[in-house]
Amino acid sequence: PPAHASRRPHPRYDSATFGNARVHQPSPERLDRLTGRAFVSLVMPGSVPADQLALLDWYLAWDRAPPRTIVMGIDAWWCRPNLDPSPRFPAWLYDRSLARYVLGLVRWRSLEAAFGRIGFLRTGKGGARPDGYWDYRPVFAGLGLADPEASRKRVEGFTSSVIEPNPENRFPAMDALGDILRRAPKETRFVLVRPPVYRAGLPTPGTPAERVAVACNDALTKAASAHTGTRILDLMRDNAMAADVGNFYDHDHYRDPVAQQIEALIAADILAAR
């Protein structure tokens, strides 16, 4: 996440992707080719909705031309009854208060990062891609999951619903998203992607988890209605992607061919809105 602070809105990029590892694999470079736009990835693996919303709010607050497209991943964590930030998220980096930002700089990790930045400027080595993307396939290969049979056993061993209990059907993340969309530039196209989950992780019909999922979908629809240029791309529900165990490394991290299908769907939505 700290690296994203250096990817503040830049004339090179007119569009951006947000979310966690569930929408990490779609590639800005491929989206560029499909849409004719210039994407930067502001995805944060391991992040929760509060972190992603803070980053989105920071991004939209910059005084520059409105972004053309924002792609936002909306996974099952958005259906939780709380909106607590991750303890690892450096909120001070993206705070609108200059005082909080300066105070956040006064820490050892900031000094370490400064030395790393100086080293990169001197050698040109060790830096991330300018568009923020990194391929997570080597990570899963390191876990032994490049082998389809190994990942099949892992995926099929998952039997719990990804939807957590929420007896009061409170969805503060969806409420906060609606608030941001209400203030967002009208010219910006938002695509809210509900990423695919292997069918074993989907709630069983008639269970409390399914009722939470339905209420959560309704809350997302309400949030999206706050901005006329917003479209929901729901791939979480049972479909061809969810049914094929070969599409996944585990129950909710999918392989690159699925990422390319998602890119094509996002591009089709963007081009249809022209």
C-alpha cells in the first residue's frame, strides 16, 4: 500500500483499479489494449473495504481531470457488519489532513522507505512497475499450486461459505461506498466487480448465509444507484466460472484465464457506455 502514494493521479493514467487480491490478477496493460484507456492498479492484496475506500477517496480528491473509469472489486468482505481498517494499512499516507500526514512521516519505517527510494533512484533496481501491477502466479506456484491436481484438492477441501454471519444485515462498507459515489465526478464510469468464488464457497440456498448474501446484494445495488454512471458486474453468483474447479488456486483466487475473461467483461461494459 505505501507504494500507491507515489502513484497519485498522473497524466499517463486516466483510469484505475481498486480492491484486494480477488481483483488483483486483471492486468492494467491488457485492459489498456481492450479499452483504449490507461489503467493504473491501486489494488492492495490483504486489504479490507475500509482501506480500499480510504484509497479511493484519496484518489478522487486530487484536483485534476476526472478519471474516465474506476474498477472496484467488491468481495464477500464487503458484506461484514463492520468497517474496521486493517492494522497494517498506513492510513496517514492517504489522509487529507497535512498535519496527520507529517506526523505519520515521523517513524522508523518511513526512514527505511526513504533509504530504499534513494537506492532505487541511484540504481534503477528494485522498483515496482509504474502501473502498479504484479503477477501473483509465482506466489501460488511457490505454494505448490501451479499443479492443477494440487490446487484441485485444496479448492474441493473448502466447504465453508465466504459470507460471514451478519444477523442485523448491517453493511457499513456499502453505505460508505454510496457516500463516495454520491460525491464522485459524474463523468467517471464505475464498474463494481463481484469476483468469482468456487461454488463450494457460495452460501447454500435457504440458509442464514444466503439471506445475508441477498441483503448484501441489495445494499450494493442501493450504493450503486447513488451514481448514474455505475454498473455492477456480478460474477460471484453460481455461474460457469464458479462451477469449474480448474479455474481456481483456492476457493476465491482464480487463475489467469479467468482474469482475462473478467477483463473482457469489464472492457465490454466500458465500450458499451460510450
